[in-house]
Amino acid sequence: MTSAATDHYERLLAENYTWMLGGELMPIVAGQAELLTELGVAPTATSGISVDLGCGPGNQSLALAGLGFTRVLAVDTSRVLLAELAEHAAGLPAIEPVHQDIRTVLPGLTAPGEVAAVVCMGDTLTHLPSKADVIALLGDIAKALVPGGRLVVTYRDLTETLHGIDRFIPVRSTADRVLTCFLEYPDADTVLVYDLLHIHDGTAWTQHVDSYSKLRIAPTWLADRCREVGLSLERNECGSDSLRVPAARKE
């Protein structure tokens, strides 16, 4: 994640992230393993290494370890989420938490043509500050992958401009917490996301508000950028959770 996204997670989202996803991590891990298997993500004859960019509490890292990868490099900028991942990954030596910016991590972390799979999921790609950063990251991913290696991305397509009350998006609500997003559109490339979290401490409700920018990435734009770096897109559609799922293979 970028510094702006890192700060936002530090101030608000990290401690509530697993709750935001539904509260139970292992069912999510099972679903991610099923999706990755469907997309052909597996160790190759020459590599058992995978990289999880923006790993969070371990949704994909744990799935990758379960799919047989002998080394899962789990990268995130949130120490809170990496600590949560470490708890879930206890007894799984394949998973290696890495506290670093996803924009700069690959050249120093992996050798060219060494990695069987890279995943960048859960809207992580939209946290980058500019489309130039997306292009640079795709180039690093292409260099890191073995021939035939896989890239899987999931992200929310924010290119449609919402109006009026449609800009208020409910995320999750339970007896003690309610999270709602509000969107503004400062320019053609970004959306400003306000997260409004209400927490009940047993006596009263308190409101916690913070904001950060996300990129608006059109599916066709991302497909073209993948092709330019030698990644052949095999899937680029919406999944059951409304996230776009581009999946590519290194030519």
C-alpha cells in the first residue's frame, strides 16, 4: 500500500479489517483457495515460490500455502495485519511476512524468473497513488514470474461515477459496529473514499471517520497494460463479490 493508504489502515481499518470481511478468516481462505485453483494457480516444475502483495491478515497467503507453495512471501505495510497473519500462520513455515511497500518490494525480494505466482487481491491495486505506479508494478511482476507463471488481481471497478445517495455504500453492520463508505470524485483517475465507522462500547456509540484516495482502473486499461509487459490475460470479469478478477499468465 502507499503511505496514504498505510496511514488510513493504521488509523482506522487494520484493527477492524477481519471484522469488515465477515469476522471469520478461515472460510474466506477456503474461498480464495477455490478461486486460485480455478484460475490455475499452483507451483510449477521449477518454482514453489509465490508472492502475496497486500496480504492483510492472510486471506490469500494461507490459501497459497494450502495449495502447496513451499515459500509464500506475504507483503504488507500494516504491522497490525502482519501480526494477525503471523498468528494464523503459526506452524506454517512456508509463509514469510514481509513489512514493505508493494511498489518497491519485488526486485529486492525475488530474482527474475523465480516466482510461480503473484497475487494482488482485495482492492490492493487501487491503493497505489497513480496509474504510473500500476504500470511499474506490473513490469516488476512480469520480470519476477517464471514462464507460464500466474498473476491474479482482484479489485473494485470504480470508474462509474455514482450520484446522490448512491455514494453511501454500506459495508457491514453488527450489534457493536457499523461501517459505511462515502465516495467523492475529485478527478477522472481517483475516488476519495470516506470510511465512517460507528463503534458501540456497551454504553454509547462513537464515530470514527477517515478518508483516502483510490484509483479508478478500467478493466480494458488494465488488460492493455498487462499485455504490454508480456502478461496474457485469461480472465477479466466480475466475481461473486462484485470484485473484478483479472487473471494473467506470463507468455
